[in-house]
Amino acid sequence: MIDLIQEIYGTVMRNKLRTALTGFSVAWGIFMLIVLLGAGNGLIHAFEGQAEGMMMNSMKIFPGHTSKPYMGMQEGRQISLDNRDLLITGTAFPEHVITAGATVSQSEATLSYRKEHLSIGIDGVFPNYPDLEAVKLKEGRFINRRDMAEKRKIMVIHEKTARSLFADKNPVGEYVNAAGVVYRVVGVYRDQNSFSPTALVPFTALQAVYAKGDSIDNLTFTIKGLADEADNAAFEADYRRTIGRQKLFDPTDDSAIWIWNRFTQYLQQQSAARILHAAIWVIGIFTLLSGIVGVSNIMLITVRERTHEFGIRKALGAKPSSILWLIVSESVAITAFFGYVGMAAGIAATEYMNAVAGKQTIDAGVFSMTFFENPTVDMSVAVQATLTLIIAGTLAGLFPALKAVKIRPIKALRAE
């Protein structure tokens, strides 16, 4: 083994530049693969983080305008949602709908506390709102059934709203004024996906205070028993038919109501993530191949330069297997060493990316969005990629080695 190491070392030292350039191509290949995987993971983790806490098996329904005539009525009619649609949604699809809720909004309300003022939207919601949206209670409590039944004037505000109005003071138990209507703050919530944080009040209270009647701005419900996009498309068509009978619009009119199917969106995001991951691997593998080709070329040149030496070895009784082992070992040594260097550099680069940009968030005050998160690669993936590179390097050296073994001693001794 010592003799083998010395021979490999001597060969490398005699061809320093060629070995260094070949090794660089190998190290660069594994380095780029790990960095690309890390960057891809950063984007994928950000997508997953945005969906965290949100019920992805849910649908949200918004009213629209008809785009097709129906039963003698012209297109362009405005479709509105009301309490009956919420009741139908909760009862007409027992095999698929788990729980349903609704939102009614009052836009551009001025919320004030002492000398502080803030223009904000107010949403009337149901107690199951946190089960339908990416909302987590930070302090206090949320709206309950008694609040709904008694139409209480209580409010749950966003943490950014709390900072704007109350600074460092705990807002729970305090009273705020919204255009002459006084609400008692009972809780503070956080929502990482909120583009425009709103104040939340009981659904029934907002309908009564702002004379909304039984109108609804949107419906939200969670679903079950829908496994793929085809099942979701069939359910959406069934839902449109049911609401269409109630609202008198063509069931094939997609503009009458707009359905935001979060589960379908989630499946599409997962598909996009898989495509991104596959594309990164394809690019990385082709980068690795350039290094493998370099190893194969240097082994071919080595065989040609050492043809005379191999002839002398054979004439002195060296077995073909010993020559084969010598060349393959040299190939493995170069690939393994520089592959390890590239892997270490790649992991260091991803850790640096994680430290510098591992939680890249756009925060414009009214909304925040994370677009790059934890761009690291699992150690097992890095090791597997490096082992794959070493195996490929072994195969790259095998073919030149087989060529060297087949050389006849007499012909090899005549070579210059």
C-alpha cells in the first residue's frame, strides 16, 4: 500500500499543472452542485414557509360578474354572496366540506387610541377564522361564539397595529375608537402572509354596526376527500352548479364567482419545486461530467506516457491486475481528494449563504414576505453526491487502465 501511495504521489508531482487543472474541474463540479442545491432549497423552503400555518386543504370564494347570458338575463350582472350561501356551503357538501366561515369587511376605517391614529380595514370573521387562515394568536383571546351571539364590540388587532397604536404597551383590555364606534381589544394576532393587516371583529357585530345586511365579502371552507387536481376540479364544478342555481348564473361561467383553491395551488407549488430540484440536479450533473471527462483524459495521457514503463513491468512479471489497480487507484485518489475539497467548499458556501441571506424577507410595513430561507444542503446529500463522483471517477480511470493492460510487452518496450 505504501508503494502504491508513493507511486501515485510521484506521478502527481511529475504532472502538477495537469493534475491541478483536472482536480479543479472535479472540485468545481461538486462545489457548483452543492451550491445550486442549496440555492434551490432556499427558494423551496421559502415557499413552504409562506404556507406554514395556512390550511392548504381549503377554498376561498369571491363574488364576481357574469360573463355569459343565462335564462334570458344578460352577461355583466354582479353576483353577491350572503348568509344563505354560507349555509348552503356548510350543509350541501357533507362528504367534502369540514368547516365553513365567512368574512365581511369595512374598508378604510380610522382606528384611534388617545393621540395615535391609523387607517385600517376591519374584517368581521367567525370564531373558526384561525383554522382557515395563517393566523396565530399572540396575546389575549380570539372571537368566540358568545361574542357572535351577543354581537359584542370586541376587536383582535394585528401585532403591527398594536405597535403603531400602543407602542410597547399591552393593548389587551384597552379601548379603541373606529369612526365613533368603541371596541375593546381582547387579543393580538400575527400573520406572516398578510399584505394588509386588518382588525378582526365578530362577523355579526360588523354586519349590524355598518348596516351590511346579510352580505358576505368572501367564503372560506376546509375540504376533505379530494386527493388530486382532478378531484378538486370536479368539486369546483359541482360547487359552481350549486351556487349557480341559487344565484341564477351559468354553472360554466368562471367569472360569476372566483374560487381560490389553495390545495390545487399547493399541488402546483410542489410540482414546480420538483421541477426546480430536477433542473438543478441536471445542471449539476452536467457540471460534474466535465470533471469526470477531465479525469478520463488525464488517465489516457498517463497511460500513453507510461507505455514503456508498463512494458518493463510486464516483462519483469507484473500481473495485468497490478497495472490495472495502479491506474484505477490514481484516478480514485485524484477524484476523491478534489471531490472532498469541492464538497467542503460547497457546504461552507451554503452555510455562508444561510448566515448572510438565510432569512431574506421583504418588509414594506403593510406586508412582509420571505423569499429565501435556509439555503443549506443535507450532509447525507452532499456525501452521496461526492461518492457518486468518486464512483464515476473510478469508471473514468477504468477504461484507460483496461487499455494499458491490453498492451503487449514487446510493443510497449518499443514505445518512446
